[in-house]
Amino acid sequence: MKILSVNAGSSSLKFQLYEMPEEKVLISGVFERIGIDGSLYTIKIDGEKFRKVVPLPNHAEAFRLLTEELLERKIVDDLSEIQGVGHRIVQGADLYDKSIVIDEEVLKNIEDLSPLAPLHNPAHAVGIKAAMEAIPNALQVAVFDTSFHQTMKPSEYLYALPYEWYEDYKVRRYGFHGTSHKYVSMKMNEILERNDTKLITCHIGNGGSISAVLNGKCINTSMGFTPAAGLIMGSRAGDIDSTIIPYVMDKTGMSINDINNVLNKKSGVLAISGISSDFRDIEDAAIAGNERSILACEMYANRVVDYIAKYYVQLGGCDAIVFTAGVGENSPFMRKLIIDKLAVLGIKLDEEANNERGKINKISAEDSSSLVYVIPTDEEVMIARDVLSLL
Ligand code: AMP
């Protein structure tokens, strides 16, 4: 059975088509710059990559081209072979603690939650409508970034703000990257061959979050009401004293939109290094002795360590720390900076293993008090699995 996994962003559409239940990727790709000049798409089949520059006025056109490619390349003889389409949805708030078949009500809820995820949910809704039109016979399923974190208790998800803000406006912590935290924690439990585990999962990429996972369930996570909270990120500030906002608005005359833009797009390691939001550039500069890049790496690692230490205490110990996503999977430099700061807990790195790449890898030393693993994440396969189970 064929299942399509879709991640629609405001100007992009990523997809993977699976043969299930084998979990074999038949074709994957990304449509970029949708609605912007210079749009193009890239597809990958059997390790070969194809790139086409085409006008992409909207997501519907991207879906039309995708279905055309599937038919032309004989990946499917008929679109009805695709029995399910799974959509990554960033914000499901407290409405969904698991994936769900999309009907009119679910689609409306996703749209209604847009104020809580203005960059993501409107694009997801557009993607869903385009998929429904292009592949009308398929079961459409929503897979929420927030679902995995719905097991947090009120003591963890509430802010110490007026209670009516929670009751009337849904102001609370939701957490994100849930599909990834769930995937790597399941993988880690498979490796440990048990589910009664205390795990700290670090999804650190351009965006980043850390979760505390007890017996397979999330008990805390670093992102909050939006994905702007918690860790320092590529261009996001993470946790700050909220009073800075009215103070700087008063000083500069900036609007709330201007401030929001700075907090999301002009802060993080980009702001501190003054060089880039990409950790590869910052690491290179830090290694070459650039002072502000050294500072950015230090601040970044310290914030990660703050959360690991907090969750270590909350979990009452830790069987394994898992690194995943762009930085977590690919940066031995950042992993070492982080793990070396955990020496007081008896957590130790195997430096040689830390320098290996591209696979599930144990990187803790034999005498480390907790295991440390690198596990490449796979949110797309989790989406396909959820669609399969709902089918
Ligand atoms: P993600 O958001 O998970 O796709 O992660 C993307 C980010 O991972 C990039 O912006 C880089 O900052 C970072 N990254 C990717 N490869 C490397 C690498 N080899 N070393 C350091 N950082 C990396």
C-alpha cells in the first residue's frame, strides 16, 4: 500500500511516498519558493536527484506537478493506489493527543488554531485542501507536532500568568517537534529492549527542543506556547525575560510585529555570532578563533545543558541522552561541548565514537553514568505509520 507523507510550509512542500508496511521510500522531494519568483522542485528516486525550475503560483500547482511526476515516472499507474496522505501539522493545541483522520471539523480546527502558529497552520490547511483535490480518494490524516507533549501535567504546561489567559485564550505551553521526540525515544527504547526508561531527547537543528520522556511518555519539553521558547536556536532567542519586550519597544518605537520578527528571525546564534544562523559557519568561525562565534557556541551549549540538568532531576536520573536533527546528528563539536559540561553527573563522551557520522551511534564512554546516543530522526516515517494504523 502506498502512503504519502507531506510537510507543507508557507512557501514549500516536502513529501515522501512510502510503500507500507515495508517503509520503503519510493520517491521523495521538495517544492520550494511556492508563490515566489524562482520556484523549483527537486525529487529523489533510487538515490538519483532531479531538479526542475517551474512556476509554482500555489500549493495546488505543486500537488498537480507531484501527481504528474508520480504517473509519468510510473511510481503509480493510478493515483488511487495512494491510499493515505499524512500531513505534518505544527499546532494542534490541546485538541489532539494523537493523529486523526481529517474531516471538515478537523480542517476548521487547524485553521482556527492559526493565531497560535501563524507561520505554519495556514500553510498546512492550504496543503490539505490541495491534497484533497489532487488525490481525492486517499484518507487524509493530520499528524500533530504537539500530540506527543499532551501527556505533560498542568504543573509543567501552565505559565504563572492570570489563569483566565489559559482558560479564555489557551495560553499554556504546548511543545513542538513531538513526532521527532517520539520517534527517537521509541528507537532508544528498542535499543534498550525495554520501555520503563528515563530519556532526555535533544532535537537540535535550526529550531531546537529538548524533552524529558518517562516510560515512553513526555513529561516536559523546552518549547512553550510557540516554538520560540526554550533553547537558543539558529535565529530564535529562546527563553528571555519578557519585560525586555516593552522596554525595547519603548526605547526604539518598534512595533509588536517588529519585535516578533527580531525574536524569531534576528536573534539566537545569528545575533550573538553576527555571522550566520547556520551552525556550520559558526563552528568554523569559532574554531578559527572568532570571539563572538566562540561566545555563541558557549551560550548555546549552556542552554542545552540547563535543560538536560533540569530534566535529569525531574526524571530522577537518566538512562540515555539522545541527540538528533541537524546539529544533534552532524556536529561532533557541539555534542562534545555539551557532554563535557555534564561531567559532574558522571556523563562521559567516547571521543572516537563521537566523530563517526550518519548512523545510530552510541557516543558515551563505557564508564559513563548515562548512555549517550545519536539517532537520526525520521518524522516522515512516523507520519506514514500513523496513516497506516488509521487506514
Ligand atoms: P534541521 O533544522 O534539523 O534541518 O537542522 C539544520 C541545521 O543543522 C543547519 O542550519 C545547521 O545549522 C545544522 N547542521 C547541519 N549539518 C551540520 C554540521 N555538519 N555541523 C554543524 N551543524 C550542522
